[in-house]
Amino acid sequence: MTHREALQNLKVGDTVTRQMGYTPPYCCTEMIVTRIDEDFIHCGPWTFSRETGREIDEILGWDKDRSGSSIMPPVDWDKIINKFMAKIACLKENLN
């Protein structure tokens, strides 16, 4: 699933990670999705583009293409780790 698809599949109550800044070290915080409409994802008073995940802030001049903050959908770490472990097991078999 792409980042954009994951954003489209978010539901009210989901937890997302807000990343502030685009160069390490990132400042991240978890947020709860409180409202979703056609173009935007709302997390309390913050608004993010449903297309790109970038924060929308008219005062700062941030839009869906240019922003200092963005959200990332939840990550299924169990699925990622299981996939990684399966690849390691396959590599081990091929080495023997």
C-alpha cells in the first residue's frame, strides 16, 4: 500500500505520527485523527492534506506541497518484522 493509499484509508480514531522537519533529527509525536473530509485529515486543531499528509497552515504559508510538518499513517511493525524474518530464513536456507 502506498503512502497516499494509507492516508485515504485512515479513519477517525486512528493514531498517526506527525513528523516535524525534514532533516534528521526529526521531532515526532503521535496524534489522533478527529475528523476526515474529502480533502483533509484533522487531528484536533491541526489540518493535513489527505493527498500528501502535509500540514496545512495558512498563516505559515504551508499547503499540500510545501510544509514543515506531515503525518505518517500507522505502521504494522509485526507485518514488517515477519516479512523481514521470512527473508532471513530464506537466505539461511540458500546458504546451507
